[in-house]
Amino acid sequence: MRTLKFAFLASLAFATPALAADLSPLPTEPAAYSWTGLYVGAEAGYLWGNSTYDGAGSPAGPPFLSASVDPKGGFGGAYVGYNYQFNGNYVVGIEADANFASADGDGTFPAFPGPTASSELKWFGSARLRAGYAFDRFLPFVTGGLAIGHYSGATNILGVSTENSDNMVGWTAGAGLEYAVTDNLIARVEYRYSDYGRKSQPPLFAFPTEQVRLDLTTNDVRVGLSYKF
């Protein structure tokens, strides 16, 4: 009898941990990250551009005097946006950014080696739509929309300097990758191409038929860090 009682107690001792393990709650997978929400961030980067400064060559009109004044340099600024994630992995959003730039270039007019030309991009920004596909905390995305920049071109002819400066409006498009470091901090890297078009401005002198023309396109790479509310 004692033997049977001991065997029963021993089997109960061995079975208790297994029963407790069966009754313990199963581990749950962490919830997928949600990209929905408002965010603000800071960014910095480097840009290089293509720009041609065309000046009137004679009172009679064409041919133009052309100089390449391709700007390049660094920039920094801020951005704000809002994302919405659908019941899947698709994410759409809207974003705006504004940046101060230190990007300039200079060149000469090949036909006349004396005069020189220069350019400077002082600030630029954009308002864009975004679309991406989330892989939990990773979000590759594409973006595109309106671009605006304050750009100036200047010449120096026989010691006389003249500058034409204006806001230029065009378009921008690019792609990038974001990663949610925490639930609130999001890091990004992005490439952008922008075309600001061409501006016609008053000529350096009172030429009756010709105007100064200045165009600008840029490429840039940028990194950013934002806070999602």
C-alpha cells in the first residue's frame, strides 16, 4: 500500500510542472509597427546641379553667350508630413520640406574669355505626395510633387557686376528608405531630382530683343531624423 502511495505522489510531482506549462499563456508576437501619424524632422544633404546662364550677345539679338554655372554644395532644413497605412502594408502620405543651401557655381563665356558668370542657390523646398510599402519597421517609398527655389545668376563684365535673382518653380521626384528606430524616432535616407525650369530676366543692358536666361536642375542625397506623434 505504501508502495502504491509513493508511486502516486511521484507521478503527481512529475506531472505538475508539465500541467503548469500547459496552462501558462502562450507567447504572443509583437504587434506590427504602424506608420500612420504626423511627424516632423530635420535633414541635411549635398546637392549638385546643372545650370546654364545665357546672356544676350549683341544688340541685334542671337547668338547668345552661354556659360555653365553648375552649383554644388551642402544644405540643411526641416520637413513635416503625415502618413496613413491601409489595412495592409501600403502607406500613402503628404510632406513638405524647406532647406537653406550653400550651393554655388561659376564659369566663363567661351566666346569671350574676359567676362565671367556665377550662380547661387540660396534656399529651396517642396510639397509632395509619398507612397510606400511597409516591411514592419522598414518603409521604402517614392515621392514627387512641386519644387521651388531661390536662384540667382550674376556676371562680371569689365569689372561691372550685375545679378539677376528670382524664385523658380518646377517639379521634383525621388525615392528613399525609412526605418523606425523606435516607435517615435524614424531615420531616413533619400535621393531627389529637381527641375526648376528656366527663367527669362531683364538683360544686363538695354538690348531691345534679348533677355538673360537661367535654368537649373539638381540632384541631391539627404539623410533625416523625424519624430512621429
